[in-house]
Amino acid sequence: MDIVTAAKNRYTTKAYNPDRKIPDDVFRQVLSVLQLSPSSVNSQPWHFIVASTAEGKARVAKGAQGGYSFNAPKITQASHVIVFCARVDADAGHQELLLSQEQRDGRYRTDDDKAAQAKARKFFVDQHRFQGKDMSHWLEKQVYLALGAGMLAAATLGIDTTPMEGVDTKAIDEEFGLHAKGLTSLMVLSLGYHADDDFNAKLPKSRLPEEQVFTFL
Ligand SMILES: Cc1cc2nc3c(=O)[nH]c(=O)nc-3n(C[C@H](O)[C@H](O)[C@H](O)COP(=O)(O)O)c2cc1C
């Protein structure tokens, strides 16, 4: 499928066909796109909790109770569900983890190259820690890049999705013990195939016009 057709076809699915499962080899492609997503200074400040069983989805759905219950069926009826989590800090330990991974992946010809990258990354991390004072906000932005990439990838594969910020992230954090791991949940993405009676599948897309959205120089 060409990418514009995929972008036009993608829409927020409101009801899933619980009997249709995404084949594993197709779903793995979405996961690869998440893992390959770009991030500032290659910080990769994410973790993805993937649920495909009824039990796993029920655990995620603990974040869709009370005022969030309108989103619960989109979690329990979908084929797969991904909780997008962000690191709360890019501390020295995480920076070291990144550096040693980059070394194993063959990014550095010399020790000087490696030291330069460590210094540059620390410079930007410290900017957000001390000047911007927006560390968690900055890290969360990186995770949202992965969300966009993952949703478009899913659309090209003919998979329907629902991004959901309408979840109780505190409840999800508790369910998965995220704070102890230096993580917080941001949102949930459901993936699968829409139900025949999904009202949103038939509605036209609505977007602001091109002349308002773009400036051409
Ligand atoms: C970050 C994010 C959070 C969203 N949260 C919810 C949600 O909790 N429940 C829901 O049904 N739709 C949710 N949406 C869907 C938006 O309402 C939808 O993307 C927007 O209206 C545009 O429609 P479209 O996705 O069908 O093109 C969310 C979308 C995004 C990108």
C-alpha cells in the first residue's frame, strides 16, 4: 500500500472484531518499527508493554475503569495492545547503556569517537535537566515519535489502531510496577481489525485545509 493511501485509510478505530487476530509475522513488523524509531541523541527513552492474551489485555484494561471505561472495549476486544512507557530520566546509567550498545553495534572507530558522542549526549541531556528543566517532557516527546511511526506502519500493513490517552496512567503504572523501573506509562495503543459496526469507519476524515497547515517558501 502506498503511504498516502495508508495515511488516508488510517482512522481511530472505535470497535474491534474480537475474532480477528493480527498474524505474528505481521505484528512483529510493527514492533520493529517501534524499536527502530529515531530519538534525540539516540536516547531511546521508551519501553513497550505488549499484550496479546485475554489476561494481558485485562491487566492493561485496569487503566480503563471509571471515567475511562469508554476505552475499555477497545483494549479488551483488540487483537494486540501496547502500553507506551517513557523513562523519567536519562541518567548516567542510561547514557552508559546507550554508549555501550552503540559500541557493540559498531558505531565507534576510535575511543575518541566514543568519548565525543558521550560528551555531546550529556550536553543535551544536561540542557534539559538544568536549563529547560523539562527532562520528562523531552523524553516523552521521543516516545510519541515512536507512536506516530508505529501507527503509520500498522496502517501500511492494513492493521487498524486506536491511540488512547484516555487511560488512568497511575493505575497502569501501579499494575506493572513501572516507577521502580524508572518508567511511567503515557498512553495505550490498540491494534487489530475493526468490527463491521464501527461507526467511525464510515465517517469522513476531517483535517484543516492545506493552506492553513503548510507555509511554502
Ligand atoms: C495521542 C492521542 C490520544 C488519543 N486518545 C484517544 C482516546 O483516549 N480514545 C479515543 O477513542 N481516541 C483517542 N484519540 C483519537 C483522536 O481523537 C483521533 O486521532 C482524531 O480525532 C483524528 O481522527 P482519526 O485518527 O480518525 O484520523 C487519540 C489520538 C491521539 C493521537
